[in-house]
Amino acid sequence: MKIQEEQIQIENQKDLASHVESLDFLSNKLTKQNYDVNAIISKLADFQVAIPSWALGAGGTRFGRFSYFGEPSNLEQKIEDVGIIHSLTKTAGAVSLHIPWDVPEDYTAIKEVANSLDIKFDAVNSNTFQDQKNAKESYKYGSLSNVSQAVREQAIQHNLDVINIGNKLGSKALTVWLADGSCFPGQNNFQTAFQNTQDSLIDIYKGLPQDWKMLIEYKPYEPNFYSTVIQDWGASLMLANGCGDKAYTLVDLGHHLPNSNIEQIVSILQLKGKLGGFHFNDSKYGDDDLTAGSIKPYALFLIFNELVYGMKNNPQNPDLAWMIDASHNVKDPLEDLIQSLEAIQESYAKALLVDQDALKAAQLDNDVVKCQEILQGAFRTDVRPLLEKARLLSGGVLNPIKAYRSLDVREGLIRERGKNTIATGL
Ligand SMILES: [Mn+2]
């Protein structure tokens, strides 16, 4: 299923008048405050977020999974789904593959599908958190950190295989997330587990092509409940530094203990030139994998405020790999991803409205009230007309969720694929 340009034009006609009216109002207001509205719109249009290949089917928990009709049953269909999201939003121009769930059978064919939909291949993700069929060694007690050299070697080889697959598709980064850790005190020697992980990562790093990055993701707990080898940004940063210049820390919003100051983490990593990737989601309790911005939109805005500051002031930090890493237990996955994209763009736009010079002046004056006024003034602005304009200029729709429903996308997918398909993934 592919959304045609004419369909997009018809959808946009419905909302054009009200869009023009609200954009005029906001543009006038912002222009009077000396903002360059067109520059903000063009930054929004350029901002692309990767969709992970495992997010296109119904999510689930260990208690169960409620299937969603018309799910993609192979990689080609998953990329087609990303294409649907991208054609509506024009902000999802990349897919992030999970190996081995999504190993291409025909590389040329997959690249052609992606190309025709204007989709690039972002970071590739390895999986050493579950045992694969016919695997010689088991990851039950860890992978890169395992006390067994044979297990570590298998996990290292898997990551090298993932790099090789990504290389054939044009990816430029490997994301490593380890489930390694322990469930009970005394089960692991912390130092041995950490050192084994460092040594294994160095072996993988040696296989990284010159123009690639290695992104090291951290997470405080789960699936292990007593200790996790890469539990926080400090551990990730130490490992990245131990590997070399092409290794970076990856921040996943859900991988923090409640109330962690993520914006501060993001800020310091950029200062050190070591923030490489970013996974969006939201949560109330832990790694809930909820829609970005659905629970704590102000926190997302504060994080974006630091990201915008870093993108402007930290040339030592590379361009970031942006990805949504969320689940959708009770929603149509495509609608959920569209809502996340909207929340991400909204936070980005609000952060672009923060007057950095005025904020700096207020900070130098220790004018705490003014500092808060500047941040909250930006946050309270309804920036949605700017997002609409960015989509309109890029050939997307003014209102993606409304268009998705009006075009009966899910019904079309069910007609094509039936009701019983199941997407590979968690
Ligand atoms: Mn993640």
C-alpha cells in the first residue's frame, strides 16, 4: 500500500484554510518577537527520526500480546509501513533494523523498496538478549560479559555479522544494547563482567568500518533485576572511551530510574562529544515504552532544549542518530508512531523558540525567575502550525492522524495482508 500524492492534496484541501489562519497568527506574533519563522520551519522539515523495524507490529508484555490486524509479515512490508508514515509526516525517512529479526533475503530488492519510498537505513541493532534457534551457546548468563569465552566469541561474531549486514544496506552505525547482568547478589563478579564487556566491545569495534559509529546503550534494570553491566551513562561512556573515537553513548529515555535528570546527562555528553544516539519514548514507572511526550511533555522539551543548545554549541559532538523506541500494546502501531513523531517535532520546535542569548544573560544575572519565564514562554507556545507548514512544504499532510483515518490505511492493509499476519519482534 502506497499513499499517492493526489490523496495527500485532497486531504490537505480540507484543512488548508484553518492552517493558513493559525499559521498567520503565530508567524506574526513570532516575527514581532524577532524569530526567523522560516528558519525554524526549515529545521523542522530537515529533522528525520528513524522507525525501528520491530515497532510496526503490535507490542506486548510478558503477560500477553494482543495482535493487530494487517501487521507486516516480512521486512519489505515493514519498510512499506515506514513509507506510509513518512509519506504522511515527512519526518520518518529512515528505518533501523533489528538483526536477526529482520535479515534481508534479497538486498537489492529491499534497497529498491526503501529507495522508492525515500527511506534510508539507520543504525543496525544486534540482539544478544535471547537465544536464536540452533545457536551453539546460550546467553542465559550474559553475552559480551559472559564468563565463558565461547559465549563471548559467539556474541562478538554476531555483532560483526550485523555490521556486515548493515554495510550492505548503507547503514553507518551499530547499536549495542546488552541485557547482561545478574538477578541475584553474588551471581556475578562486577569487575569481571565489566572487563569482559569492555574487551568484547573492543573486538567488535575493531571490525567497525572507518565511517561507522558504535552506539552503546545503557539501561538500569530489566531483564536482570539485581545488576546490569551497562546500567547508566557513566558505564556506557567509560566503555565508549575504552573503545575509541567512533564509539558513543546512546540515551534511551525509558532507560533511567524515575526522576533522573536526563537533560543534564544529554548536555554533559554533548560537551564531551560523546552523545551518539537517542531513543524516544515516554514512561511513568520504568521502561514503559509509551508514546513520546504522552506522560512528561515538559521533560521532553527540557531535553530538546539541551539538544538544541548542543547542536549549536558543541561541534565536537557528531550528528545524532534519532530513533523512536516505543511499544504500542493497545494502539494501532502506525498511529502511535505518528503521535510520537508529532510530539518529538513539537518539543524540537518549542526548544528552537528558547531565546538562548536572553537565557544566558538571565543566567549571568542570576535572574532565576527570568530563566524560568524564558523556558516556559517557549514551552507554552502552540507550535503546531509550524509543524503543519513544515509537512506541507515537504509534501506531507497537515494532519497525519486525521489523514491516516480518512484514507482508511489500516483497512487497506488488512485487505492486502489479512487478519492473521504477525510481525517479528518482541
Ligand atoms: Mn532503546
